[in-house]
Amino acid sequence: DAVLAYAMAVGAPATDALVRALHRGGSPALHRRICDTLIAISPESAATVIDRLDVDQPEVAVDAVYLARSLKLESLSPRLRELVFYPDARVKLEMLGWIAGHKDADTTNLLLASLGDLDRRVRLRVLETLGERREPRVRERITEMAFAKDFGERGTDEQEAIFKTLGHVGDATTVVQLRALVEKRRLLA
């Protein structure tokens, strides 16, 4: 804490040293305090730090999301966009939690692309977020998932999430499709 207080006193010239400290590791609490110090020194400088972070380390990738969320950044830099598809689910979930509030077309595209993620937790988070986006392309994608041949291979929780999302984004056409599905299953039973 004394080192961080000193960095605050030094100001902007301490930014590079703080970034190096993030790259060296440490506890999540220490990472948060370093990020908070970067923001306190200069929010503008902290925003530029995000694209300089070495996000090969999951802890540093989480720091990038934390900085973006704390700074309430509206646009996604290329560095932040790539974190949506990060190999570590923890980073993806942090990123999805942050972009859930972004209602722009680019974010919706990222969310739709994330429906194919290998991690079920990521898909569930995305379905929950997409339930608030009543757009034709969201409805079409969720409808495709609900009526896909591999639907039965999904876990019960994911099946429920798909239909719950469809309930939020569906329209009259969706109701017709659901009736046809129920009829077809009744005939096959």
C-alpha cells in the first residue's frame, strides 16, 4: 500500500511501473488496487493502458476488463473484443458481464458468436443477456437453436435457457413454430 501511495504521489510517470507490476502477478486484490491506482492517477491514461496489457495471462486479461468496466468505456477496442473469445472461461464471463449492458450492434454480434462457445456457462450467460435484445437476428438465431437437430444433446438447463430467451424475444411466427413442433412430437409419440 505504501508503494501504491508513492505511485499516486508520483502520478503519470508511475504508470509504466504499475503496468509492469500487473504483469509480474500477485493476488487478485493486489491487481485491483493497482488498477484503482492507475484510474486515480489518470482515467485517460488508464484507458490507454488497456491496449498495452499483455493479456496472455488470465489475471491481466481480467484486469483489462476491470479497467474498462470501471472507466465505463463505451466502445470496444480490438484488445477488448478478443477477450470475448479468450481461452479461459473466467475471462470470457467477466467480459460478457461487462458488455451485457452495451446495446450496440457490434456487441450483439459478439454475443451471437459466443453462442457457439464450448463452455456451457458462457452459453448460458449469453442466452440470459440476449433475452433483453428483441432484434430479428437474435430471434432467428435462438429459434434456430431451439429447433436444431442437436437440441436434445444439450443439457436441460441450456434447453430451458434457450426457450426462456425465446419467450422474451419471440414473436407470432415463433408461436406458430412451437405449435408445429409440439404437434410433430405428439404424432411421433
